[in-house]
Amino acid sequence: MKHVLSSDQYTKESLEEVFKLAEKIRTNPKEYAHKLDDKIIAIMFYEPSTRTRLSFETAALKLGAKIITTENAGEFSSAAKGETIQDTVQVIAGYADALVIRHKSDTSAIDAASVEKIPVINAGAGKGEHPTQALLDLYTIERKKGKIDGVKVAILGDLLYGRTIHSLIKLLSLYDNIEIYGLSKEAFALPQEYIDMLKERRIEYKKCTSFDELPKDIDIIYHTRIQAERFEGDFGKEEFIINKEVLDTFSDHTILMHPLPRVIEISTDVDDDPRACYFEQAHNGLYVRMALLLQVLDKA
Ligand code: CP
């Protein structure tokens, strides 16, 4: 059974298959409009979402599928009565052909997939992974830069709890001559297990403490919000806000990405800058998620 659970399951070749399919869907949507006419996709979100849930719903509808959806599953599904994820999936498998799940538990998608009754797509699991976001991030990098090998990437913000960061650096580490720079408050630094993973894969990782330590010709700045919902207490002042003045210290070729939602870490005064591509990035997610639905349902 095909699932999308972690960035760990991908190779350079399988990523290219996803990106090629996303591009084909984008350029010829009519060819794919009825591919999932006989399918029902269950979309269970136990945590808030705008992009991931609505882009998966749109992706399913554009492929001809029907959807059954719970947007606040922690409260409105029987999880509120103590039902396990595994029992929920056993039941959903009797109604739907695939499940897209977001949950606060790091192991939620793996737990759901362990039932092995329907394909499961991880739409964000706790502070662990968000692989479909990383896939659309990489697809965006390839479209904007024309390549992924050799890119220099700065990851900013919440490197500790940021699941998009964890999934993205795993995918980047599959490519050649990648350099990664981490800029965050010490309290939100990249966990050692990820630094070790990058070292094992011979990816250069440099921990930074100020914008001045990032190369001015860096290819990608990837910012993230502090995931305040994952810990108690105040995280203090945001130190690394990107506004026009900061962005203008970087090259004309540097692109600015963010998985969104943003809070204050990217100022709206850069939204019109041609280097800011976070809204385009979110739009790209639609085609990548259409491709993933086709792949897990063997309709690619
Ligand atoms: N990037 C992302 O996962 O956004 P949502 O939380 O709105 O789905």
C-alpha cells in the first residue's frame, strides 16, 4: 500500500516523478479532471489549517473525487470520546479510499498507516514532519531556480518545533553540494538529531546568530513562525524579522519562502518584492497534492 508518511521515503528519482506529474497536471488539467471520479477521500484534521486542508480538498475535487471531511476532528470526531487513531482508520477505510490526516502526535500518520487498509497521507504530524509541505517547497525551489543541486538555503525561525523545516532538510539532503544555514534563537535551534543526519549525508550545516552571517548571495531564505502552540510560556521578541531593508541586503536572486501562516517574521512590505514567493509556494501545493493523491491511488 502506498502512503506519504515522511520525507525519509523519497529519493531524488521519486521526487522528480512527483514534480513531473505536478507539472503535467498544471499544464493539462483537463486530462486529470476525471481520474478519481469513483474515489472518496477522507480528510481528518485534528489541528487548525488553511492551506493544507483546503488545497487537499481542492486537489481531490479537481481530480473528480468526492470528499468527507472533519476540520476539527479533535472535538467533532469520536477522538473526543477516546477513540484511537487506529480504530478511527479501520472505520474510515469502510467509507473512503484514502485518508489525509493532520494531528498533534508526531507518530499519528504512522499509527494511521499501520492499519494498512487505505493509503494515508501525512498532512502534518506534531513537531515531527510535514512531508507534503516539503515536497511543494522543493517543487517551488526547482521551478524558481531551475535546479536543486548546489543551492544554498537559510532556514530561519522555529527550527526546533517546525515540522516543515524537518521534512525540508531531509529532502534537501538528497541533493549534491547543498549548504544549509540555520538562523534562530538558541531556544529554537535545530535539534542535534537533524544536525547529525546532515553531517552523515555530508551536507554542510552552519549555525548562525545574525543576518550578517548569511551569505549575501544565498539562493533561498526559508522563514517559519514560532510554533507557539507546541510549548507553554512566552518566547519573547521575534529577533529575525525580514522587512524590505533586511531583504535588500541580499542578492536580487535570493528568493524568500515561508510555508505560511506567517505572524510577524516577514513584514508585509516585502510582499510585492519579486523575490517573495510564499503565496506562489502555497499555490504550487495544489498541483503537488493532486500528484500525491494520484500516486497513492495508483492513478498516476
Ligand atoms: N503550511 C501549512 O501547513 O499551512 P496550514 O497550517 O494553513 O495548513
